[in-house]
Amino acid sequence: MSAASPSSAPPDHASEAVSVAAERRWAYIVMAIIAVLILMMVFTGLHWASMPPSRVETVDIKTLHIKGEFVESNLGTALGSDGKVTVRLIAQQYSFVPQCIVVPADMPVTFRGTASDAIHGFIIGRTNVNTMLIPGFVATFTTIFPRAGEQLMPCHEYCGTGHEAMWARVQVLPTAEFLSKARGGERLSCVPS
Amino acid sequence: MFQAKRLVLAHFWVAFIAFLGALVLGAWQMYVRSPLSTWVNNPEHYYRSVTAHGTVMAYVLPTLIAMGFGYAITELALKRPLLGVKWAWGGFWLVIAGTAIAAVTMGMGKASVLYTFYPPMIASPFYYLGVVLVVVGSWVWVALMAINLRAWKKENPGASVPLAMFGNVAGAYLWAWTSVGAAVEVLVLILPASLGLTDTINAGLARVLFSWTLHAIVYFWLMPTYIVFYTIVPRAIGGRLYSDTMGRVAFVLFLVFSMPIGIHHLFADPQVGAGFKFVHAAMTAMVSVPTLLTVFTIVASVEIAAKLRGGKGLFGWVKALPWDNPMMLAVTFSFIMLGFGGAGGIINMSYQLNETIHNTQWVTGHFHLIFAGAIVLMYFMLA
């Protein structure tokens, strides 16, 4: 603090003590704010299991369309034998496959997606669904759609000149309607089967 | 006498006002139907312009300001001539050459990849070369700042480094370390692909390397602004700095905490695991500490100025401030926008809330508040 006192301010020990105390008080308040923020992140992360999708999983980009999980016939929404709903999708310049995704309301839905050319990403309407799709990596996350209805799903990472026109739609169906359509384990999209 | 003057004028006024409205509508119809407006809505031109806007705002403007301000601080705060003026001119011309090469490439539409240039999108190699030259030019500045500080220390053993130079050299070292991420990305991953030497690229690794630069670069942009807050503002408005030590603490905290935070840009990415994401979220919370300390110190310094001018009361001193002084107005606007931008930033860095705003216009709003509002405003003041 001694370096702080230029000649214009004569050393005044009483006021200096006050200013040092005020400064220290503020430093403690700042540390407390930061500690609360970090504790909130820890609490919601552990207690609500609320955290960013972080399952690091790779996929071979060269055989993406030919074999494995992301061949075209396996894209779309699947109701597994264990009752779990999985949506598999691919993003490419400048569309999503499938272009229209069907999901149930009020059921956990797991998205598994990747990109085949550039970096893409998407956000679904007013939900918290928000992920990046990076070539060579599989993005996975699980969410629940609370309301039936149609939502827009734009690509939200600049992927080239056609980026602004890259959209998909998400149809959220009432649970019973979805379950009646999803029988037999076929891959669902908005295209009537 | 002309009896009906008002009546005649009423007719004419209404007629001509209606004529004016119809004229504007006619011109608008002509514009809409003509080919004059088509290029405005060309998406290729749009992204070309976004690339140029970002490249200038993120790389060219702040780098040149930081370099120029750094040279000024070296002479004015250390009170000795700048060593290596010829090298400094060399660095300047490297930045200019790089800017020109990148500008021509972008103008030709060969580099519409935005300033973040996320591969696998690939631009002409000349664009990356231009950006690399800008960065190499700034590395000359980094070296000169270190050399000049060293020479001053040799001449003044034991003396405390002037605060402006302290912050300036902290900013230079921050940039030296920060720029390595994007430099490695460009030299090791992107340029070989752009030159056709490799045919695949690890898009995830490239994003991680760029995130190393992408967030810490913000503090490189910020450093000149904070140096102005600490060393010029208190004097310009007739007060004194509340605490020199706090300034040094803030600069050192920026240097330390600006680095392990870039992954907060990648919370929604599949190539980074939960552990690193959480660590970077916590470190980003820590990097708000120097800003919160600065806000206290500078507001206290401003209060000192007001009290010296006879300001009284818990908040009444605000009225006594020199509001006709441009610096007073600038620092006020800068702080208001830093406040909004910083509050939004707390949401961005949050491990959970980020999911609601990732890649939305919220983020664009956030960094424009900080960059345009808080930072560039003070660039004009320091110049």
C-alpha cells in the first residue's frame, strides 16, 4: 500500500487502516460470492445430476455411412426392448438426417448424434436441448420433453454458406400416441410408415 | 386582400405531405423490385463480412492497440527511450502485411470461415498465413516489452515497477502464452490440410486448441483497458488510485487464471470429458475475481476524486464528479456495460446454465457488451 500513496496524499495512518480494512472486506465478499457459485455448480451437478453432456466417444468418420450405428437405416427414433427411447441423427452440410424427428412427451429421450463433414450443432426450440455435433465424435445426452407439439431445431454452429437454411423439426407426441406408433422397433421419423 | 390564404395553404400542405409519403413508398418499391438489393441478402457475402468483422475486431484492432499502448507505456512510465525501435517497426509491418494478406483473401471470398476458423471448414492458406503474420508481429512486441523491462530493472535495482508497465508486461506475457493454442492449431492441423498435405483433421482437437486461445485472448483485449482504469482514470478525473497493490494483484490474477478456462466454450462438445469441463468452469469463476477487485478499487478511486471536489454523503458524492470530463463519462459507460456483460458471463461460465444459452445470440450479446462497451470505449480514451 505504501507504493500507492503519491505525494498528493500525505501518509495518514488512520485512514490508511480504514481503506485497507475496506479492501480486505471486499476481497472476502468476492471470495464468498465465487465460493457460493462453485458450490451451487457442485450441488446441482451431484444432486440433480445436472451437468453438460460429456461422454467422450469416438466414431470412425470414414465408415460412418457404411457400417455401425449411424447407417441410414438406423437413423431416427427407436424404442428399445428395454423401453428406452433413442434418437440417432447425423448432421451434414446443410441438413439433418432425419429432417423431422419424432419423440414422446414425458419420457426420457436419449439423443446420439454426430456430423459427417463440418462442425454442426443444434438447439431445440425453447427446451434446454443444446449440443455440438463434431465429426469423429458422438454427442450423447438425455432429456425429457414436457409438452407435446412441434419445435424448430436449427443448426447453431456456423457450418458454411448454407448454414442459415439448416433446420430440422421435432414433433413431440403425447406418450400414448408415440408408444402406439413405435411398436415393432422400427426407426421412426415424421414420415408416415 | 387574399381572404382564403389559410384555406389554400391547408389544401397544399395536406397534398404535399401525402405526396412525400407516396414518394418514399415509390422509391422503396423501386428498390425492392430492382436487382439493387439482391447482393445485400447474399449469404455468402454475409459470412464473408462476418469473417472480416471478426478478424479485424478480434485480432487486428486489439493487437495494434495493445502494441502501440505498450510502446507508449514503456517510454512514458519507465522514462527512458524504447529499446529496439527498429524491431518494433518490423513487428508493425508484419501485422500490416498479415492484415493485408488476410483482407485480400477474405475479400475474394476464399476464407468465409469466420475468425474462429473451425476446421474441417478450410479456407485458402493465405488467410491463415495473414493471421499468423499478425500474431508473429505481436510476438516481437512481447519480446520487446520483456527486454525493455529488464533493462529498466538493471538501471533501477530494487525499485518497484511502475503499475502501468507492470500491467503492460503482464498483458504481453498473457498474450505470449495465450496465442500458442491457436498458433499450434493453425500450424499443425489447419495449414497442412489447407495446403492439401493431409486429408483428415481432428476437429475435436482443433476446437480444444482454439479454446485455449479463444477465452484468454479476451483478457489480452482487456489489459489495455484495465491499465487505463488503474493509471489514467484516477488522475484524469482529479483523484488518486485507491490501491496500487490491488492493481498488481488483479494483473497477476489475470495472468494466472486466464489460461485454464477456455473449455467453458466447449461445455456442449462431445470431445471433452466432465472433469475438464468442471475444472474450467471453476477456474472461470475465479477469473472474475480480478474484475470484481478492479470494480471496487476504481469505484473507490472515483469516490476519492469526488470527495476531493467536495462531494458528500453515502451516494451524494456522485453529483460532485466531473461529468463534463470525457474520461468520467467513458469510465462510467464502460463500467455499466462491464457490469451487464460480466453478469451474463457468470451465466455463461456456469457448468449447468450454459446449456440454456450455448451458441445463442445471448453469447453474441455478452461479448459485444464486454468488447465494444467496456473495452473499445477505453481504447478510444487511451488513444
